[in-house]
Amino acid sequence: MMDTIPSPNGIAFSPDASTLYLAVTRANAVWRIVLAEDGSIERAATFIQLSGGDGPDGLAIDEAGNLAVCTR
């Protein structure tokens, strides 16, 4: 399922570790991957579709769960 990601480049976990956010540079997007309790993937989808620029280059999440996206 996740073996064809176009240029993954940065990850961040939600504060409760139930969600993984993945910067997908060549798709110019951030994906949201919801995890099961055992760490397996329940579902994955585009969370943010960016426009312009070269795509996201890194991610960070603060204690309140706010996502920061760095672009190139």
C-alpha cells in the first residue's frame, strides 16, 4: 500500500501517536496516515494538497496537534 510514495520527505506524529503525517514532495502534498493500536495502517489519504513551490520538505507538530509544513 505504501511502497509507491512519490518522494517521501519528512514525518510527524500526532501527540497521541495515532496519526502519522507524511510530506510527499513530488506529489506536493501532505498525507495523513491513521494507525491502528498495533501500528498497522488503517487508512491513508491526502491531508493537504499544496500548489506552487517544490513540495513539502519537512513537518513538525506542536503539543496541541498543530501541524507546521516546511516547503522548498
